[in-house]
Amino acid sequence: MVHSSGPLLVAGSVATDHLMTFGGKFADSLVPEQLDKLSVSFLVEDLEVRRGGVGANIAFGLARLGERPILVGAVGEDFADYRSWLERHGVDCSHVRVSESLHTARFVCTTDSAMAQFASFYPGAMSESRLMELAPIVAEVGEPSYVLVGADDPDGMLRHTDECRQRGYPFIADPSQQLAFSGGELIRGLVDGAAILFSNEYESHLITEKTGWSAEEVLDRVGYQVTTLGKDGVRITEKGQEPIELPAASGVRAVEPTGVGDAFRAGFLAAVSWGLSRERAAQTGCVLAAYVVETVGTQEYDYDPAKFVQRLRDSYGDAAAEEIGSHLS
């Protein structure tokens, strides 16, 4: 694998999650015959505000591993604290677009004791990512090694992907959450020509189902596909090559799955940027993903290079630990 020294551009959503817990059951307050006149209020026990958004999560993970990713996304004027957090951890936020009229995207969710949820997602400033062009950013930072196009405003995702194809920037397709809401034409436009296609197993089925392409036809259109399999690890497929299958990191104590896929992508891309093999990239991704699944919050994990290397050693052996560890400061 050729080591590419250009910057990594990470285009994707930036959002905050407001998570609340209600001690009772929503069902006890709902009268089925009166749902058309629904007006209820629940006294919640706690509020957690968490940083999120796939673009910000992936950029954060890359920065933790010593990279200097460039975040490409749209936010509101309420982004100041979040910007400070990301920059303090090594993410370049100088090319983030700040909306003059809209708030940063927000997910507001209340969960009751039966795990039922009332949730709302406000896209807000995210919709302005469609107004962003990559060329002025590249003029300042240099030719990118990759542009990752993650879940964001669909028109923004398509614009970034089209621009990559036109200008010859290698791009990574990571449509994730947008696949459920997108038609075949949009998905074909996001995937065709990608150097790498990321998805989980369910999303890979959505891609074939909605595009009408077979799994083989997908591989005709991308460099290679990386499919995460949850607790079963990861599969890497490329046309004409034997699939690479790797187990997840060992000894994982799962607490909260949100953001695990973003951490995997960050670890994988960091190792690719160091010039390591796909097998080593997947191992790096699996260990960083373990950090997130064991923590509440997508960017709250404690990263210590020595402990990271030890975890690589425990999960994948001495050779993996030595090779990947030589790139961790």
C-alpha cells in the first residue's frame, strides 16, 4: 500500500445529542383514543449533552491517533465550545462553515424505563454543507490523500462526491445513516468511483437492494469495501481477491454502541495514512472501536498510546503491536 502524505479531509455531520431519562413509562400517560389530541409533559431525571455527528467523531478519532484531520461540515454560532474541544484534541476546524441563521444539528431524545423513546432530530446548519466547495480548502491545505464523505445533508454529500470525481481527489464513501432515507439514484451517485466503501453488514444489503447492483457489481465500482460485523469483527473485500476477515478486539466490555463505527473508520484511516496493510488498518480500527463501545459518549474515551499498543498485542499478537505501535506517539 502506498503511503500518501496529503491531508485527510473528513466531510460529515457535526451535531450535539441531548439525552434525557424518564423514570416511568410513557405508555402509562398515553390514552389510545386521545392520541390525536396528544399533549403530554414528562419530568425527566437527568440530562446528558454529548458531542456527536459522524464527521466530528471520525475526525476526533484520527486526531487521537496523532493525525491532523481537516473537518468539513456546517455548524451554527453555538459551535464555539465544541470547536474548542475538537481543536484542543488536534482537529483542524478552520474550514468549518458557520451558519448565520441556524443552530448546529441537534438530536433530542427522552428514554423511559421500558427503553421506549421520544426523539427529534433537528438538521439545522447541516443543510448548509451543500453550499461548501472543496477546492478552496484544498488550495490552502494541499492535495488530499483522501476525502471521506460521511453522512450529512444528502445534497452536500452528493456535491462533495461529484467534486471529488471531477477534480480527481480520491474519496471514501461512508453513507451510513443516510442509506435508510436515500433512493437508489442517490446511493449510486455516492458510491460509484470510491477508493474505499465503508458500511456495516445491514448497510451493505441496503446498498445492493436500493441500487440494484449485485455485491460483485458494487466491487466493480469501488477500490475495495470494508464491512464491519459488530462483535464478529470486519470483512474486507476487493474484486478478484480473497476476502480478509478479522475478529473484533478481545476482552470488550460493551456499554454503549453509539459512535463505534466512526471510531473504527478513524483507526482504519489512520493506519492507511501510515502506509500499513489493510489487515493492520482493520486491527487499529477494531481496537479504537473497543474504546468507544466501553464508554458512554462518542468522544469521551481515555486514549493512552502504551495501553493501546498493549491492547493490540492482547488482541492480535506481537507483530501487529510492534508495527502499528511504531506510528503511535
